[in-house]
Amino acid sequence: MRKKIVAGNWKLNNDKHETAQLIVALLSDPIPSDVRVMIAPAFTHLVQAKTLTEGTALEVIAQNMNAATSGAYTGEISARMLNSIGINQVILGHSERRAYYNETDLSLKEKVVTALEHDMEIIFCFGEELDQRKAEKHFEVVKSQLEIALFDLEPASWSKIILAYEPVWAIGTGETASPEQAQEIHAYIRKIIAEKYDNTLAESVSILYGGSVKPGNAASIFSQTDVDGGLIGGAALNANDFKAIFQST
Ligand code: PEP
């Protein structure tokens, strides 16, 4: 039985004070025991976030990392650095990283390998763009993304992989895939994992949906058989909205 997961990606938002305020507000009610709740603050606030969440069920994760462990990569953050402050989970392949920083499935494959070498759990994001959906190419697009970035992994590595299907046309746009659209493609994703590996592995992988999830639509999306929770952007910046979303699982 897969436990639901709700992860908030805070992106380039919140200074030190706002980060602390939001964490304190999130912790003002107990985190339900049937859901894993994660937050991804900026790198500069990860240490503070770890301190504030110590002893709680709120998990602190990173938004990105470099494929290299050390070296001449000005401005970058490594898995080893994250490990050293107790961060063992990372989001990789967010569509904004793909769009603005030229990340590709091939370059993400390297990041995935490095993250796994550092025993990190990975939320791997992928999903089609609007023109691809309109051309009904979304199935082949997600298949190719997974084949390139993840399908060379050993079966055992999949215990560290959480998938986040995020149709690019739904991210930060207010447009959401309908619950039926989400279920259709999540079931397809699980099917191609089963074909590549086996049913047991496919059934064990958590597949999150991301794209304009709000308190009003979370329950209907999360109730779909193959939707195991969500990756949340905008609504994760408001404590009441984010709580309402993770309480909808
Ligand atoms: C995201 O950035 O991963 C995301 C899903 O954003 P939003 O919820 O704002 O669409």
C-alpha cells in the first residue's frame, strides 16, 4: 500500500523570516499520520528549516542539486553538501529547470545517478508541454522522458524514486488536468514501468500529480487510483491552503 505524499516546492520565494513563519504555521496542527508531507525551501534556508522541523513529521527536501560531487562549478550545490546538513531528498527535473537551465533527460540521468550514490530519495519531475498534449503525443513524451532518465536504473534503485507527473501546461497556470486525465496518464506510467520491470515494482512506485493543485481540486485528483499525492507550487506558499491540500489525501 503506497502512502500518499504531498510536497511543497517553494521555488524562489520566502526570505529567512518568511520561511520560519511558514514552517511554524504548518506545524501548528499535527501532520496526519497517513501522509508524508515535504517542503522544499531555498538552499539558503535549509539548515534553518531542518532545525525548526526537528522531531516533527515535516520533511525538508532540496529543490535541485548538481550532478558533480565537487569541483569548479561556481554557484552550484552538491549532494554531498546536502547530505552534510541532513538533507537526503531532492527534486530533480522540474519543468522550470528544464526550461530555464537547459536540463534534459540525459543530463538529469547523471543527476539521478549522483543522488542515488548519495543515498538520496528523488522526486523526479516530467510531463508534456501544451503543444504535445494538443497533438496527443503526451503518452510518447512521458515514455521517452522516463526511458532516457530512469529506465537504465537497477530495480533496487526504484525504492528511492518518487515520480511527479507535471504537465507543463498546468504548472502555475490555473489550468489543471482533470482527475480523469491524471488517472489515465498515471495508469499509463505505471503500465510502462511494469513492462520495463515488473508489476510488483510498478505498484510500489509513488506517482504524484503536479499542476495547479489547490484546496478545491486536491481531493478529487488524489482520490484517483494511480495518483499518490501531489507536488504543489503556488498553493504551498500559503499555510492554510497547503494544510487543506495535504489533509485532502
Ligand atoms: C510546480 O511548480 O511543481 C507546480 C505544480 O506549481 P503549481 O502548483 O503552482 O502549478
